[in-house]
Amino acid sequence: MSVTVRSPGVRSIYGSARSAKALGSFSRPRANMAVQSNVISVAPILTKLKEDCATPLPVLRHLAAAMASDMRAGLAVDGGSDLPMILSYVDALPTGNEEGLFYALDLGGTNFRVLRVQLGGKEERVITTEFEQVSIPPELMFGTSEELFDFIASVLAKFAEKEGGEFNLPDCQTREIGFTFSFPVKQTSVDSGILIKWTKGFAVSGTAGKDVVACLNEAMQRQGLNLRVSALVNDTVGTLAGARYWDDDVMVAVILGTGTNACYLERKDAIPKLQSHNSTSGGMIINTEWGAFSNDLPLTEFDREMDADSINPGEQIFEKTISGMYLGEIVRRVLLKMARASELFGDSISEKLLTPFMLRTPDICAMQQDTSEDLEVVGTILLDVVGVSSNASGRQIVVEVCDTIAKRGGRLAGAGIVGILEKMEEDSEGLIFGKRTVVAMDGGLYEHYPQYRAHLQEAVQELLGPQTSTNIVIEHTKDGSGIGAALLAATNSKYGHNF
Ligand code: BGC
């Protein structure tokens, strides 16, 4: 499927038509629901789940401090902690003066996007954006590197053919492209980087250990496409650059979607592992890859089992606890245990309930938006998606399970953000908490799941206290990573800046 849009558009690797329709106000607590036998038999499971997922303030404080200390250890030396703290080599951020026509390719989940952005300098800013969004055929997520990159390059070639004739470059120049690649990459420069590992369910063979820019270049050559990658960026880095183009106070960017990650602007003198890198500026964006964080997280038996059954056991534990790819699956595992221990859904267990990843995060989100007396939407989703019948009291329990998992995820994400801000503040007292500081946020989980978002914001406020919280602005910046990559392609243009 492919959609072409002129002008800024919508990306959602997370939302679905079904969930979007069901999204609305917060769910209300329902009083006096009949207590039935299934309530009694699942009660111990629910109680234990809530205990294991609890995130009181001291736990959040501890996690924020652990995040900050893992950041320092990861900045000191590669492998110094769970956090890779990847050098992005992005040390010049867009200023607003950028001009010209640039391409971007945004590969990060089950969809990828190609963009063409016309930049008009300080006066005109982003004149036009055209993009095309394409779903990656599922078999390519498990195929070979060549197959994946050939597919991407073929979409890019068709998109490039549609460019109007109004942008002529001098004969010796090639169009430039910013490549947003949302997986952990060890960058060796701003336009090269070696894939460390795939995440988010990708298992493409032959890419790990290779330069992903070379993979893309070779595929573009096979298509006869004359484009040059001038910036390779993580989606968080693209988001930070895109948001910073409009607002100088942006210091951190976070993605909460299928996967999760955060990056921030670090001072060069606070990066011991950055040895000799000549640059004009005193800072560099660091891609934390915080999905790999794992210190003292409040985990349950369901998380452990899901991790053990995953294609990357022991890895990306923070991501598996807080991101969109996994929340629905954790809930499914809880419901399965409840169904086995009681008659929550009658006396048989459906095939669908037994199937991993059948229940998705948009489903649990939609269930939490149900404000009807008998939780009819919850009943329909349970029937349609996991093939089980339910009564009103059973549905109430299901909603509580969803909220427990969403609350833990949102609050842990909030603690992670505060960990980053505290680390930055410790190194530059007053420059973060003493003034307006913006955290640019993107991703379908944050955008479409109001309860998750509320839990995150609440945790940030609890941790920072009322006064400091007023200076910290979490701003949703939609689809910034593609434009951010195009802007960084301009900033790092080989042909220098005519601005
Ligand atoms: C990847 C990150 C990416 C994040 C959000 C994670 O799985 O490791 O590189 O930024 O997802 O897309």
C-alpha cells in the first residue's frame, strides 16, 4: 500500500482505523459492578500484577538516577553500561537558513516514508513537503538485507521520478538525502554507520555489522538512482533536529511508538569516549538507545516470559516494558493466565488468545476508552481480537489489567526523561531546570494513548516537583524525524552552504 501526500501529513506506525475511532475521553470508574465468581478467582493474579508493576515515587527516583548514571558510564567508554550512548556526529543543528531541495528516507518500523522537502531559508522556511508512505511487506522483515534495501530503493526511485522539473542543480551536483534509520547503529561519521542489531521484530539477515549507508547506496545504484546520503540519523536525532528548527529550547527528543528511544544535546567535554573530532560547535547529539536500559525495572513473570520467547532475549528490556510493540502482548499474557485459572472468559481458551501478539497496543488503548455502562467496546474487542466472550465484571478486570500495564509504561518513560534531564542539569547547573527546556516527543503510543500520556506527564511532575515542572515542556512534534533528516542533509551538504 502506498499513499502520496503533498504538504505535511500523518504517520502512524501504531494507530489503526479501529483504535482511532474508539479513541475519546478517559474511561470512568464504574461503581457497584456485580462481583461474580470469576472476579474472586482472578483477584490474586490481578493483585500480584499490580504489586509487581507498582511505580511509587521512590522507585521512579531510583530509576531516574540509574538512567543518569548509566548515561555517564556509556559516555565514558563503549560498553560502559547497558546504554550504548551512540555518537551521532551531528554537531551542527539546522538554523533556519537552509535552502534547496532535499530528500529523506525514514525507515523505522513496519512502514517507511520517502520525502522531498523544499527549504526556503529564514523567510520561507519549509516551502513544500511531499511524501509517500509504504508498508514493508512482512516477509522482507525476515528476508535478506539486499531484498529489503532493493525494495526501499525501488520505492525511492519511483518517488524521485515524480519530481517536477523546477529544481535544477549544477551538472556536477547530485541530489542529497537524509537517511533516518531507526535501529541501533554505531556511527563512524555523520554519513556512515554500522548496524549493531535489529530491534522491533526485524530479523533481516546480512545487515548486522555492515554500513547501512553502503547497503542503501548499493541498492540505489542497482536502481540507477543518483542520490547521495549526506546524513545518517536515528529517528530521535531527526526529531530533535526537526523540532529545533522551530524552537531553540529543544534539548531532548523522545520516541514512544512501536519502539522507544531518546537523544539529547550533550556538551563535547562531557563525552570522554569522543576522542578526536574536529568540529566548530561545543556539542553533539547523543543517541542514548535507552530501549536497552534494564536496571532494577519493576518486571513481572509476564515480561520475563515474553522476553524469553522473543527473537532478542535479554535485550531491549526497557523497550519491552514501555513501548507500543509490547504492551498489548503483555496484557494478552496476563489474560491468558487469568483465563486458565478461572472462568473469566467461560470454560474454553480460544486459539486467538493463545496466539502471541494477537492483542495489540491499539486494542488495549481502545478498550480503555470505553465509557459505556457494560463496557460494550471492550466486549467486542475481546470477541473480535482474541475470540473470547465476556461479561461486564470480567471486562472491568480486563480494563484494570490494561491500565496497570499502561500506567507502569507511562510512568517508567517519565522517569527515563527525568533521568536524562537530571544528568544534563548536573553538568550545567540552571541551564536545564532554570529555564524553559523542551522535550520533543513523537510516536503513536504517546500520541494516541491518552492514559499512557497522562501517566507519563504525572510521573514527570511528581519527580520534578511543581516549580521545576513549569520549565519543562513536553511537546508533541508530529512526524519531525523525516523533515529533520532532510534538514540535516542540508546542514551536512557536501556542496557547502549557500546560506
Ligand atoms: C531502536 C531505536 C529507535 C527506536 C524508536 C528502537 O527499537 O533501537 O534506534 O530510535 O526504536 O523508533
